[in-house]
Amino acid sequence: MGANNEEKNTLPDSPDNKTVKINFWNELSGSIGDLGILLPYVLGAINLVGLNPAAIFSCFGLFYIFCGWFYRIPMAVQPMKAASAALLVHNLTAGEMAAAGLIIGASLLILGLTGLIDFIARVTPRSVVSGIQVGLGVSLASLGVKMISTEPLIGWIILVLILLLLRSRRLPAAIIALAAGIALNFILHPDLSLPSISIAFPTPALAWPKLADFNRGFLLAALPQLPLTVANAVLVTTVVSRELYGEQATRVKDRNLCLTMGVANLLSAPLGGYMMCHGSGGVAAHHRFGGRTRYTSYIIGAFLLITGLLLGSDGAKLLALIPEAVLGCLLFYSGLDLAVAAKFTPSRQDLFIILGVAILSIATNPAIAFIAGFFAARSMEKGWIKI
């Protein structure tokens, strides 16, 4: 790389064979843009439920690296949100989480291999997908504000700092926000200290579920998660990826997303990994903070893999030094980006569906909004409902 840390690199397998500019600092900034979703769920699972941090970080890291190579864009890898809520609320065991991961992985693999996901995408009105996108964006931004309120002073300082840096090419917003937030955390909390760090390779431990684990794993985690995954991690992620990355995202297809998530969860669940998915909010977050190429995924993937293999639980303690308010700031801006990126159509009927699905998504959850919006839009098309 040159003195300005920028390199022109023609990627040999780029679908349009165009020259892609790679700026290391922007890719680094983009790589940490989605930590606002990843860390709160993962650290909560590790601290409250006692899941294996080495396995979780390693699996996330490997999946990120694979996605960078396969999709050729900063494809997001996130914890599954509905399943995460079930884990924390219902105190699911490691075995029940592994069972849920296997069920979800197998279901997504079937959707992809049979082409059923293509049929679902084909019959789903675009207005419903746009409504889910807007609702998710607003929900993420609202969650960001809630996280900022945990440390208002740090949160508002970092929120303004990011706003000032969003258009800067020389000062990557996410990197500076993260560094400034950690520094403020130590200044405002003098009793805070760095955790002791020891490097040790983890001992592999299988978490194969028992037959009884599949009952609660299916009912409490897999069942509420699957509709959300289809709506957000597949349909909306495909649309957002194409909008943000154009021809560069030609491998981002509904079927491919199902297949990669399916295989990843089938492999990681028995190893003690966390249930993983893609996510439209994550794609928007990586893009918002500078990620433009596969190297964004390589950077965050390598970091998480090294954290899991060398640090384990000490790595979780180190990451916990990042104030929740800072993660909330990252989440706030990426949520707004996701909502604004939705393509509104001029039709009055479509606008009604978009707004209705968005409101229902915020009030309940995206899965319910997706199903209700689908039937409402189809009913309007057939003339059963008139606006």
C-alpha cells in the first residue's frame, strides 16, 4: 500500500472485472461498524448463560472470512436475534441452543437446496420487503438510542463525533469513535482497569444436544427465529446488498444466503458456536463506516478468530471495555442508513403496505409484520381490500 494507505487492486474474480479501490483504514473502520449488534448479544450469552467464548468467537471469525471470500462484499455475520432473546429470557442450556442451531441450519439448507426460498422471494411483494427494511432500520436506531442512554455523556459525545466524521475520508469514524469511547470510559471510571490477559489455545469440546433438548430448542428459539431469518437475513439482505454494492454483489442471492447460513449453523452448533445469520442492518453498518470490499470481512473475521483461539474468555473481558453507549452510536447510524436505503414506490397502495409493515414490525416483530404484510398486499392485488 502507498503512503495514503490506499491501493488500486483488480480482484481477479470480481464479477465485473473492474478496478476496486482498497483503503485499509476505511476497511478497518467498516469492519467494526456492526459491533453494535454482535457484541451485546454475544457477551450477554457468555456472561449470563456461560456459553463457550472460544467456540463462539472462532465460529464467527471463520464464517466472516468465508463470507468475505464467497460474497466478495462486506457481508454481515450476526447473532440470531429472536433466538438470542429466547436464550436470555428462558435460560436455554447449551444443549438446547445447539439443538435450535441444528434445526435452523437444516431448515435453511432445505429452503436453499429445494429452491423454495426463490419461490418465497418471487411471490413476496417488494413493498413488504421495503416495509421490513424500514421497520428494522428504525428499530435498530431506537435500540441504539436506548444503549446510548446507559452512558449519556459518553454516548452524546461519540454520537456528535461520528456525525462530524461520517464524510471524512482520512479519519474513519468507527475507529476514532471506538478509541475515543474507550478512553472516555477510563477517564469517567477511574476504578476501571484492564483485565489480565493470558494466551492459551482452547480445548475443543463438543456440545451435541440430547433428544430432550430439541423440544425447547425448537419451540422457544427455532420457531420464532425462522420467519425473521427469512425476512431479514435473506430477502432484505439481498435487496440491501444489491442497492449498496451493485454488480459487486452478484453472488448475494436468496438461495446462496440460505445455503451459507444453513451450513454454518450445522457445523458450528455441535462445536458450541452461537446461532449465526446474515443481516441487512449489518450490511448497511459495514457500508456506512467505510467497508467496500471483502477485506472488511477478512479483518473482522481474523480479529474474532484470533480472539477465540488465543484469548477465549479473556477476549470477552477485553471487548467488554467498549462502552455500550459507543456500540449504540454505531447502531444508531447504521439503523438510519438501513431505513433510508429502502426504495419507496410511488403507488399509494405500495406506500400503505410499506408504512403498515414498518409500523407493525416496530410494534411487534418483523416476522409477524412480514406475514401480515404479505397477505395484505396479496389481498389488495386481488381487489379484496381497497385503499
